[in-house]
Amino acid sequence: IIDYLKDKIQLKFEYHNVKCDYIEFKIYMYDLIKEALKMPKDGWMMQEGMPWLRHKKSN
């Protein structure tokens, strides 16, 4: 008997790998967004050192 699927990856195994990679990607993106939205202690500053316009430190 010739096994034509000998060198092929099973779909269930491939689906599991893709699902695990996607979960890791979602966690990475969530952490990236969380870090980007984190407010600096002194508020947002421009390169010149001036505070960002229309920015309240209390918000």
C-alpha cells in the first residue's frame, strides 16, 4: 500500500499551530496598545519640552 499522505501535515495539527500563533499575536497586540495608552506622569511633552497643546494633566 502506498501512503500518499506520508509527507503531508495533518490539518488538525496545522490548525492548532495557527490558533496558538494567533493567540500569542493577540496578547502581543493587547500589551502593545496598553503600553501606548499609558499616560506619562508629567503629561505628554513635545520635543522642545513644551507641554502638548490642549492637554490637561488631570485627564
